[in-house]
Amino acid sequence: MSKKILEPQTCMLCQNTYEGMRSTFWGQGVGETREHTHIAYQSGAKAGDIIEGSEFVFDICPTCFIHQIIPWFASQGIQPRIRALDPWDFGFV
């Protein structure tokens, strides 16, 4: 399996730029530490063999996600669901 190297990302809130191997993994990590953020909306339709769709993606670094996005949701009365990490999905295995 080959790895796809992507362009560096810039957080849309703080404008810091991060190198990464996956579009939503930020930083290079230390040892086995990884941080992953993903805020997106996808919409698509299929008619026969024709598939059309689009995705709206916000590139937000983990620091801004924790210190700006989560507090904003909390101010709207929304609390996140917290679930156990699946090491297979997160790329540790």
C-alpha cells in the first residue's frame, strides 16, 4: 500500500500551517501521538451511471478545534459525543 503525500494545510482560523500525510491529520506527531480533526458536509446524487456530488471542508487545527469550535458548540447548547478510539480506524495498527 502506498502513502499519498498531500500539500501542507493551513488552519482557516489561526492561519498556522502544518505538514501532514493525510488531509485531516495535523502535525507530525510525537511517538504515537496523533490528532485528527474533520469538519465537513457531503452531498451527492446518483442517476444511472452518473454520480455528482460535492464536499464542503473546513481545515481546522486541533488547537482551534478544542479552544474555539467546541466552546462555540457549547454556547449553542451542544455537547460532543465522546467515543472510544478504534486503533484500526486511527492508523495505529
